[in-house]
Amino acid sequence: MSTIFAVYSVNLQMSSPGAYHQLNDREAIFTLMESYPLGAWVCSGKDGLVANHVPFFLDRSKGPIGTLIGHVSRANDV
């Protein structure tokens, strides 16, 4: 089976309804991402939004705020 590897920069600035729900500690964010590496990748498809569950790896050493590396099967339509 062929696979596609995708690399994305981590964006730590997310919109939030208020400071109460906001997580600003980079170490805590990275630890959370490493503890739960399965993420939802949502993109626009021909019939609307398409959500796919993708395993991610966080490379803390790549880029100024880390880099997410995802794995998607070539058979996936994303």
C-alpha cells in the first residue's frame, strides 16, 4: 500500500471563547499533543467539509514552534 506523508507547522494561536479555556503553556500543549496523537484533519471537499482521522507525530526540534507530521494512505481522498 502506498502512503503519503505530510508535514505541517504547528499553530499555537487558536481562537477561543475566553481566557478560561485557553492553554498558553507550550510544554503542556506539546505534552497533550504527544499523549493524544490521533487528530482530525478537516478540509473542504467537492460536497462540503470532509473530516479524516490522522495519526500525527510532533517533532519539537523542527521549526520555531515545532512541526506536525501526519500519515495518510494514498487511498484516502484528502
